[in-house]
Amino acid sequence: MPGGKLQSLQSVFEGFETFLYTPESTSQSGVHIHDSLDSKRVMILVVLALMPCFFFGMYNTGYQNLLAGGATEFPFWSIMAYGFLAILPTVVVTYVVGLGIEFVIAQLRHEEIQEGFLVTGILIPLICPIETPLWMIAVATAFSVIFVKEVFGGTGYNIFNVALVTRAFLFFAYPAQMSGDHVFVATSKIFGLGAQAPDGFSGATPLGQIATQTAGELHLTDLAGNAISTWQAFVGLIPGSFGETSTLCVCIGAAILLFTGIANWRIIVSVALGGLLMGWIANLCATPTYPASYLSPVSQLCYGGFAFAAVFMATDPVTAARTGTGKYIYGALVGIMAVLIRVYNNGYPEGAMLAVLLGNALAPLIDYCVVQANVNRRMRRLKAKVE
Amino acid sequence: MAEKISNKSVMLNPFSKNNPVIVQILGICSVLAVTAKLEPAIVMGISVIAVLAFSNVIISLLRNTIPTNIRIIVQLVVVAGLVVIVDQLLKAYTYDVSKQLSVFIGLIITNCILMGRLEAFAMANKPWPSFLDGVGNGIGYAIILIIVGFFRELLGSGTLLGYQVIPQWCYDHGYVNNGLMILPPMALIVVGCIIWVHRSRNKDLQEN
């Protein structure tokens, strides 16, 4: 109601009113045609596509915890309950901090609340290690929402992927806490559920093991000391950040996104091909100096956050390239860089995050070149006709 | 100069309204490079004030005898001479800090603020206003350096001028220094925040 005493809270009210259902009020004059697939529906669909990864992450968290504690039985429901309790605080903190900032800024600017944080808020827990301290998540979320999104004008104007910047901020600001072998596996009991890992326990991710390996043949092990196969990495029962371990679930998510037409297949395919190509080249000239080059191209795609980044990060329509040709170039660049960084820079065990951020930075340039090339081509054609 | 500007405003304007770093966006490079700790930031600030003030005076004294087409070379020679003096003084009296500042004292020569002030002010004004202009711009630069250095050292190392500021109690409860603050990108973001605050307080500086 305009002019009422709660007018100042209008943006909050409208944000909630249109959150899950369409309001009854319609415009009274003129013709307004509106696609039913507005940004809220898009966001909800992406969140739905992320759900397989999320549930698998819950299961994997509980499973790895029991494995670390040396358990031999793995009861499904208690594992799920453990995973739920382990991730819940992170999700709550992310949403409270991120949405809080969005609400405040929308109020200050007298704008409608934009729903961009809906997806970001679920992505951040998925790409962070399970044991990340909550205050770090809060600081990183606040940083990236303010400096990556709101400073540039809010949802749809950001240059970089907000969730990935959160992860990059954590990685560079707190390197000791965000890598190594202590953060990727939950090691303590929660409300009596789960198991307590022994002291001196080491739970490095496969890529972390590769990065710290000094020389010789690859020998990747899971928490119980058994070797990890590529199939296991594909299914995802390996230590890693919460939601990115399972390439299988990422594929389910990709199917949902492609079926509903939200993600662009050009980007996904070219990222995968770029990764395969670079993985193949690296594997051809495999050396003990860079142990990750022993991984086969296919397992390069299955380990770490590569698949997750290809499907959910690189396809972010705001930060990706927009032209058709540009999407191929952008995707290939991301795929090649991800494997390149992973294999040839031992300081960064995983390159997908940095590769997508680099792709984001170059996307406008790629688009510019593609558009200019098209303009030049048509100018030449015009000249040829005139002559 | 067409209009007469009082000596006071020559000196005070660069502090805020015409700050060389956050309004003219000059000298950013050294702001990013030397502000990881507060101490080198302060020393760097003082060095720039000294070099700027004296080179302004010297150029102002010579301004009527410098041929126009070689004026940049003359300016460079004057600045270079002063920078070498400052560099030697720092090496003699504060060796550790001069180690930290390494090449950046030498690079004061290429600092845009210096050439900017020499070209824009000292070449056209008398020695005393030139001196004030040099001191004012130097202080404007030093203020920003010190603010950035303060936040970067506080959040990045938990210390100020080398003394522990954040109590051990916080570290025991899980607080960790922010490693990103030590890296240059964060200096850029801190400068951005200063500009943000500054522009929102001085509405007339906002661009459309």
C-alpha cells in the first residue's frame, strides 16, 4: 500500500510476497507481457538442480566422518542426519549474512530486493570445506556480496561469480585453514552422532595428496587407506569440499539445467573438451615433477571441483560470455586453464576456481572481439557488394 | 595562475578536496606496494613529503631559466638528486625500513604526483607557495598511505608498528589473521573504500 506507515519496508514485503507465488495485483494500463520464467523461477530451478549435489554432500560428509573414525558399519539415516547437522550452520550463516546485506542495501537504495543471493547462498556451502570456521564464511560472504556484487550495482551487474569470489577470498585470506588435510573431513561428533577421528588423523583430498606428493607414481588413497579409482571419484565418495565431490550428481544437475534451458550447453561442452584436451596433453608429457600429469584426462574431469565448476559456475549467465562463439572460447579457456593450473602449479591443488574467475574477467573482452569480428565480416561483405 | 589562490588553501586543499591519491588517482602504485606494514608506509610518506617540497622549491627558483623544451629533463635531474639523498639517509639511519622499501624509494622519481606538481604548480609559482604546495600534496599522499598501512597491518598481521595489538585471547578462540590483507589486491580495495567514504562525504566530488 503506497504511503502507508510501513512504506519504508516495501522492498522487504515485496521480496517475500513474490518469493514463492505470483501476487494477484496486476498493472492496470498498457500491455505488459511477461515471461513466466522470471529470475526468481530461474533461481529456484538452479537451486533444485543443486539438490542432488547437496544431498550427496550430506551423505558423503557423514560417510567420511565414520570412515575417519574407523567405523565398519554405515547406517544410512544416521549418516544423513550427521551430514545435515554438519552443514546446517554453514547454510544458515551464509543466508543470514548474505541476505541481510542484500536486504539492508535494497532498503537504502529504495529498490526491490533481488533474488540473486538465493543461488549464491546455496553454492557457498557446497564449495567450501565442511570444517571451515563459520566466522570465516561470514566474513568472506560479506566481502564478496558487498565488493563483488553490490558495488557494481547488484544482481546481474557483477563481473565475477559471487560464490567463487567467496571461495577465493577464503583460499587467499586463510590459506592454512582452507587447504591441507584437516578441513575436508568432519572429525568430531555432533549431538552424539558420527564418530570421533583419532588424533593426528589426516584427511587430504586426492588432489591435495597429488600436490604434496614429492615424486614417483601416483598413489591416491581414501581415508581407510584403500586406493581410489576413477569410478569412485566419479560417484564421489572421496574427501573434498562439501558438494563438489560427486561428478554423478553434478551430471544430474546438468541434465536438469540443460532440460529447462537455463544453462548453456555450449559452455558445459567446451569446458569439458578444454579440460580433456589439456589433460591429454599433460598426460602425454607426464613427468614426476608434476605428479598430477599422471591422471588420465577422464579422471581430471572427475577429481576436484572441475565438473561442478563447469556446470554451475562457468554457466552463470551474468558472468559468462554472451555471444555464441564467445561461449565456446570462454568455455575452452576455463577448461584448459583449470587443468593447466592444477597440473603445473603445485601451489594450487585445484585450478577450477581460479580458471573460472579468469574466464569471468576475460568474458567481456571475448564478447567484444567476437562482435567486432562479426562487424568486420559484414562490412567486408557490404564492400564486396557495392563494388 | 589566473586567479589568486591563498597560501593556506594551496597547502590544505590536497589534504581532502584535491587529494593526489584518492581524487586525482596518482601514485597508486607505491600505495599498493609499501603499505603492507605501517612503518614503511610512514617512512615512505615522509620521504615523499621531503622530496616533493624541496624539488618544488628548486624548480620554482629555476623556473624562469629552464628552457621549455628540456624542462622535463631538468625536473627529473632535480628529483633524482633529491631521491638519492633521501635514499642514502634512510640507508644510514633506518636500514631495516629501507630494506623493506627496497626499490620504491628509488621509484619516487617516477611517482606521478611529483612530476604532476612540478609541471602544474612549481613551473608557474613563486618558491614559498611551491613549498607549501609540495608539503600539502606530500601530506595528502602520506595520509592515505598511513590509513591503508594501518588497516592492512592491523587486519593482516594483527600488529601496529610491530607491536601486537590483537590480544592473544582472540587467537586462542579461533581468530586468524587475514592473509589477503598482506597481498596488494587488498590495498586496492582499501583505497577503494577510502574513496567510497570520501566521496559520500563530499557530494560535489561525485561524478554522474
